[in-house]
Amino acid sequence: MTVSKEFEAAVRAARHPKTLEAAGAGYALYDVSGVPGAERLPRALVVLLENCVRRAATDEEAVELASRVVEAGLAGEQGREIQFMPSRVLFQDFTGVPVFVDFAAMRDAMLERGGDPSKVSPRIPCTLVVDHSVIADVTGTEDAALQNQRKEAQRNRERFAFLKWAANSFDNVRIVPPGEGICHQLNMERFSQVVGTDALAADDCPVACFDTLVGTDSHTTTANGLGVLGWGVGGIEAEAAALGQPISMLVPPVVALRLTGALRDGVSGMDLALTVAQLLRAEGVVGTLVEVTGDGVQTLTATQRACVANMTPEYGATTTLFPVDERSVEYLRLTGRSSAQIELIRSYLGMQGVFGETHGRTYAREVTLDLARVEPSLAGPSRPHDRVTPAGLPERFSKGLAAHGVKDPAARFDVALGEKSVSLGHGAIAIAAITSCTTATDPAMMVGAGILAKKAVERGLAPKPWVKKVLAPGSRVTSLMLERAGLTGALRKLGFYTCGFGCMSCIGNSGDIPESLKELSSSMELTSVLSGNRNFEGRISPYVSQNYLMQPALVVAYSLVGTVDVDLAHEAVGVGADGSEVMLRDIMPTNEEIAAVLDEVLTPELFREGARGLFEGSSVWRDINAGSSDTFGWDEDSTYVRRAPYFDDAKHRDVVEVSGARALALLGDFVTTDHISPAGAIAADSPAARYLLEHGVKPEDFNTYGSRRGNHEVMMRGTFANVKLSNALAEGRKGGWTRDFIDGEVKSIFDASVDYAEHGVPLVVVAGKLYGSGSSRDWAGKGPALLGVRAVIAQSFERIHRSNLVQMGVLPLQLKEGESAETLGLDGTETYDVSPVDVSEGLPAERTATVTATRRDGTKIVFECVVRVDTPMEGDYLSSGGILPYVLDELAE
């Protein structure tokens, strides 16, 4: 883009803040509405434009960055590099603990350099919500939540003490204690302001700006439903942002999702979210910003929008941004934002030209969805975008049986449940979970589940004893709402007692299932039904083979049937007390019934009551002692929190070289970050279990990989340890196994990596399409790096994981279109050499690298790969050995 004098003058003018008066208060405002072309940019790019103009160091830099945003936006394509500085960072505890462990290690490294360790402290607001530690150990009892909270505190006391130390010792850190809710729902209800102030601005007058964020959970996009621009990043990228380092990114293309019509009666926000996930995965929107437009948007509540936005990572996009309009304001007012805040939002967004539905904006392309065509939906058995209707579920389940090699689909199994025995077939539901991520944010869906339960109880339907029921609200508001609506009793009669406020099943914290089911799980196809967003293999429970996503009301309905091998469009849910069949349509709530309940109980007072004492925590939390200090006192005997090693051997390099490498794993398509770095249970025969036993930890105290992310020793051993991982080098053995080419034995991936390290052999991973899909899991980048992986060769990468690999100093190499390990003839037994990649100037000097794979007989396979180091700053990270050493160098200077 050739920058005109008019454009340059407009950007320079925008660099001189205007004064904005709102509710009697004065603010400075960087008004970009006058920048030529801004009125035709997607709203998301207006936010990025303002960010670049406000945060640029000089007028010249502001003009250059603004031109890149406008150029890309008006062309509807990916643009050049910009620097984005979010307003705040949101953490959950699984990913937050290792972030603060890294900060503490960085303070040690700063002290060793003779610097001031207190320089290592967040410069922008950081909120951490402890929501991933609680496990559904106890369910089905009135005191389940209290028992699980006590167990959580007992297991995680050391982690929690460390977090309290972090809150006391670092600036700009606040912790929401366990038992209050999940980060996404609380972000919607409490933390998102839509318009905030710039924490880094030095002006006396507060500088108003778009409320933007990054989060260490990929479903940070939930806030997009409220019109807040934010997305998930790896923990290591979030660390840098917290320390004041901007996020390097290419201006993304923006795809419009145009909604028309309105949802039919009985169709929920979850049904819409699953439909959008299927549609946009098929459309191929990986790495784009999706922006929702059209008249249909106005028919959706803010929380229905949030349900859709929450699913964004499931189709690989960066955002699914809804407009800020009257529906948004209605929700903000309901959840307790002040009239002054709402006036600021209206004034600020109005001046920037982005309040409400706007027209004439330019998009890379447009995808249209008629809301009236959305139907009741499920997704499974292992991918969130594999949508199916209730009528199509039996066929989908049957295909899952065939894929898993089940030879007798009609087999029956005798299962002992206490003193009774039941005969169950494949498809028996082991876990039915109303989880707190996708759907709990939407009051309508939670009330809908309660109404269905009430109708089912009235008809005399009873719970199935083999189904474990989990009810995990996303905040105390949800629990209070169900109580005030008189729906808690019916849910309890069907086994759905609140067992905690946290992610639970969605993150794999489902707890145990009956021992008799566990014993049969290797021969019997067990299933789960849940209202979350993730159903990847091995995630919900290691004993469950097929997992289906659905709205909460359907979770209750299927729990009453006890199997997914049923067509609830035509078959009965059960037999009522009067002997007649009860169909799903008989108990499914109508929109009118749900609205009547919401009109009665959904009030600002409900949200005020639900948020009371949000940052105080229970007496158990308050009793945990933690002081403050410049550096942390590491406990060498700790199995939860250990000093991170990333700064010990980091060296600057201008050229990245990989020679004589061996393949640690040869993987297929859609390998998720759950496969690379599981968050759930630690298997008894795993290297991580062996380590814990050697350190005096009893098996019942192993906890989960997610809870031990502050200990790199556990996480290294847990890398690629998912029990469902398929590695072609493991000779048919599922899980974290591989062949060690030094001695030819099949052994654990960790043990093989140790052998390779002792012999000085670097490692590569070879994979298929969409490598690293799923959660924004920093350990999926950290773990392979610590095992000695120097490059990943894949057909394609999911956005966050590719970024995380670079930030850990691992080279991502993408095969050229149409090529794969299979077409090239790679079987993983080769020795790999990668031509040197020069990053001395930041962006690699050559955008491709030559890989030579040498077979055992000496023949060579030579192929070209695209070097996926996409920006100059990423090149700088790679040359420093990773983003953390890079940031430390910056702070030390």
C-alpha cells in the first residue's frame, strides 16, 4: 500500500488524543474513525488499527502499522506483521501455574545476572481463575461439591500456596479462588468491560480503549460473544504479553459469518454452536478472524452468542466476534455493570464507528447461515465439528464401533452395581455431564435442563444406576438461578447434584466410574454425553471410547435412557409411572416455558448475590499460608512446583540447524494438544507415575497431569503420554510408546528421548494435517522441546500450537501441498537432516528448507518444506532459543 499524504496526516492526527466525556468523567481517546478506509474495515480490524496507532512508539511506526492493517483489510487477505498489545490477560490454573513458575524462574535468572528481580512482574492486569483443579470424585450427593472442594484443596495445597505467593509478590495479579466458577463465564459476568483503559499509558488522563485480552485457555473467545476481541494463546505467549511484550502477528483475513432468520422453537445456542462448528470447519477458516454479521444476530441473546464464540477453536479460527449492540448492553446491565460504564461504552464505540450492526465493511469472503435451518444437534464421537442429529446418532455410533474394531455390536455384558447386576450393551453411558464451559454461560439452556428434569420426574422416569451424573455450573449465579427457579430438586432426583464449580469433565476431571465398568472398558464400548466443547479421544475418561457433545437438556434425557444407541426422535426416553412411553418431545421444554422462568428469576440482584466474595474464597483457601518475596523459595522435594529449566542452556544462534535427527514419533492427522500433552489422569504404568512413586507419592495422590504443570519433570514424562495416541513407530501399541532406534526396542517415548539425549541425537516429529489442534496448551510446546525435539514436520499446523513451537525454539516445517509422509515414502525409520535456517535478520532468509531423510540402506528421500516462522519477531524468538530467554534479555537491558 502506497501511503498517501492524506492517510499519513490522518494517522498522525489520530495519535493526538481527543477528549471523551462520559458520565461526568474525562478520558483520552485515540480516534481512528478518520483514518481513510477505517469505515470499510471489519470491526475486528478497527480494534487492531486503534491498538497499533495507540501503542506505536513513534508517529512513523504508527503510520506504517496502520497502513498494513488497512491494506490487508481492504484487500480481504492476510497482511504483513503488526504488534498487538492486549489490555489484559486471563489465566486458568492449569496453564497459569506454569506461567508464574516461569516468572519465578525468570526472577532467579535476573538475580543471577546481577539485575533487579522485581523487574519481572506483569505490567498489565492478569486475572487467574482456579477452575481446572476440581475433580468429580464425589457425585450424586447433597454435599458432593463440599467434599470435592476439600479433596481439591488437599491435593493441590502446594499449588494453591504458590499461587497465593504469586498474587502477593507480583504486580497486577489477582486470583479467583477455587469453587467460584470458570474463567470464561466469570469473564462474561464480571471481568469484561467492552471498553477499558490502557494500563501502559503514562498520561495523567485515563486513556479509553477497546477492552481486549488474550487467555491461556483457547476458549477465551467466549468473550467474543459480548463483542470483546480476545483469543487463546499459549501460556508462553501470554507470559510475554503480561510482561509488556506485544504479540507479533500477521494481519489476519476476516471472514464474515452472515446470519439470517431466527432459531426455531426448541433449538438452543448449543445446537447453533455445533452447526457453526461443522459449517466453518468445512469452509476452512483456520487462522482467520470470523466476524458475525446479518439481521439474524439481533435475534440471539448475548449468552447464545457466547456459546457460539466459545466453540471457535473447534473450527480453527482465531475469533468469532459478534457486534456490541443493544443485546450486549442489556446483558451488561443485567450482570451489574454501572450506568457510567455503559455510557462510556456507547460513547466510545460510537465515536469509533463500531456500535451496533454496521454496513459496507470488506471481508475476505462471506459464509451465510439461515438460523431457521438449525436443528437439534449432537457432535461426536471424538471431534466437536462432527455434527449429527438425534435421529442419526445410532448410525454414527455404529460407525464408531466399526472404527474401533468391535466385532460383535450386539454383545451384552453383565455389570455388577452394588448388590445388583444389569445387562448392558455397547454404547452404555458411563458419564453424563452438564459441564460449565460451552453451555452454562447461557441461562436459557441451564433452565431448559431443569425443566426437562422436572417434567421427567413428573412422568415417573428414574435415573439409570450405571450412569455417573455430573453437574458443574460455571458460576454460583447458575446454581442460585436453578434454586430460585425451583428446578434443583428435580435435577437431584435424577442424580444431578452440583458437585463443584469448575471444568471437571470438559478437561478430563470426570473422576472414577464403577469398578465393574472399568474392568469391562477394554472390551465394551462405553460412552459419555456432555454439554462441553471437547470430546477428543481419551479426554473425558480413559475408560470411555465415544463422547458426544449436546445441550444440557439432552444430557439429562440421554442419562435417563442410559445409552447413546437410541434414536430419540422416534424412540422413547423411558416408560412413565402410568405405563405409557415418554417421548423426548413430551418433556423437551419450549422457548415460552424457558422464557417464563427466566423472566421471574434472572435479575441484577441474582448476579450481585452470585458474585459476593468472589476473590475471598472458602476458609480452606484463606487458611493456606503464603507470604511475599522478590524470589520464590523452591522446595527441592516438591512434586508440584519446580524451577523451570528454560534459561539454563539458552544460547543465541543466528542459524538453526538440525542434523542426524531421529523420528521420535510418526503421527497421523488431527493430532491434538491432548495427544501431545494430556491433562487428565496419570496412568499407573507411565513414566510420570514411576517418577512420582520414586518421590514418595502414593497412586491415590497422583492427581492429574494438568494439576502438575508446575513440575517440568512430570510434564516431560507426560509428553505424548495420551493412552489413545497412535504412533506408527510403536508397532501397534497405543499410548506413549515408540521405537528407540539406538537399541531397536519399543519403549516409552520419555525413556527413548533420554537414550537419544545421552547419545547426542536430536529428534523430530513427523505428523499429518492439523497438528496441534485443540486447547492452547503451552506444555504441548514445552514438553517436546525438553525431550529434545528440534523440528516438527507436518502437513499443516493449528495456529496456536505452531506459534508455541516457535516460542520454545522448535522449528515448524510444513510439507508442500499434496505431500505427506505416505506420498513421500517416509516410515519414520530414517535419519533426518534439515538445511540450515538463517534467522539472523528475524524472518528466515529462505522461506523453504530442504529435508533429507536417509533410509537404513543409504538411499535418500529429499523434499522441500515451508519454514513456518511467519514474522520477524518469531525469528528473533527462535534465534534466542525461545520467547522466555528473549524476554529476559529485553528486561535485563
